[in-house]
Amino acid sequence: MSEKTGTLYLCATPIGNLEDITYRVVRILNEVDLIAAEDTRNSIHLLNHFDIHTPMTAYHEYNKYDKSKELVKYMLEGKSVAVITDAGTPGISDPGEELVRQAKEAGLTVTSLPGPAAVITALTLSGQATRRFAFEAFLPADKKEREKIKEELKKETRTIILYEAPHHLKKTLKELYEHLGNRSLTICKELTKIHEKAMKTDFEGALSFYENTEPRGEYVLVIAGRPRKELEEEARKKYENLSFLDHMALYEKEGLNEKEAMKKVAKDRGISKREVYEILKKK
């Protein structure tokens, strides 16, 4: 092994508009020994545009484990590697995370060169709340896992961001409407391109719109989180038919002590812990 190991560079590339690439990314892509690209056929157009002649190798979802081992060994010998995805920031909803994991375990230096990411671009122009958000990328194809995620999203109070392909968009919108209700959402497509669109609507409006409009392009859905007050009200209704003793018993069965159980009961019912104590004292 070389005394000096190489570095792994995560290089963000444009999601549409080529002017969004940074000077630093162009420099690093020129300087590294090798570029690991999600799709070399796609990335060659980017490299040609910026007159970059660094050798490329394919690193994608189907070879990420074995290829990561090869690339780590290569860097341990003192070579540097840049990772690029088809578009956006490596490691965000793509196989880049596996290479980062293995590189970190091997003690290699990993650095990320900031730049375009569809998730952030869509969020900032959506008109939805931006302070807190949950990024889910694509919903799982597996039915059981998909149902679990949708159930989790029902209670999500943060703004939700999802990716979707055009041929699945209508189905996904319908599923989410059935699970989440008629939430506000912004449907973004063609981000950073000439025909960029960010349509702020709700699920009913979106489903109506796509009855007569065929989805085209890659989509980012930015969905309003559930109001916290709704969740609190739902919790109160769930427990209002329980006696305080039965409510306490639920948490004590989970292993909570009396004090912790009282705190939970108070939160569920929207009252103070002191009130719970006083009611239980009378039983």
C-alpha cells in the first residue's frame, strides 16, 4: 500500500442546466486519476462539453459492492477518484453511498463538492414549508415496504419530498391521496431547464389535471406535512374511550415506570401530568 492514499471526491453535476456546474467540480474532474460514473454513456457528454479527458469507469446500482472494493483498493494505492451521478449530488438516492461507506471504513479521505440536488432545488421553489423536511426519494417497489412507508408518512409533520418517474406519477398521486388526504403539494419537473415548472396545487387538483395531461419528464413531489394539531386531536380521540387506569396499563406493559406512563398519558390526552395524578389518586 502507498504511504499516501488517494481521496474520494463526490462531485455534484448539473440536473439540467449545464451552467450549474461549479469551477471546483470541473477542476477536480480534470485532476483526479479516475472518474466513477453512474452511466458512462451519459457522462461522456458532460465531460466532452467541459473538455475533460480523465478516464471513466462504470459504477452503478448493479455493480456497486464489488466495484466499490476495486475503487477502494485503487485509492489505497495513492490514486484519487471522483464520483459522478447521472445528475445531481452523488449519494442522494443513488449508489454513491456504498462507495462512501467502504471508503470511510478503509480510512480514506472523502470530500463532497457541493452543487445541484433536485431535492433541495424543488423544496426551495415549492412554496411549501422549508425549515423541516423528510426526503423519501422513490417509494419502494415492494408492496409491503411501500405500505409501511405510506403509513409512516400519514403521521409525518415535516414537508415530504418524493421522486417519481412519469409512467408511475398518476398511480403514486392516487395512492398518496388515499393515504394522506387532500394535502397541499407542489409538483416540480424539468428543474433548471427551459421548461421548468413548479405547480402548487393539492392532490385533488393534481389528479384532475393529469386526467387530461400525460406526465412527461422526471418529477419531484413536495408535499405539506400533517398539522401537529391534527395528530394530537387524533391521539385524544384514540384514547378518550379508555379509562385512565387502562391507558396507564398500556404503557406499563411496554415497560415504562409509573412516572413515565403518566407523562405519556398526559401527552395523549392533552392535559397536564398533575391532572393525571389527581384523577388516578381518586380511583
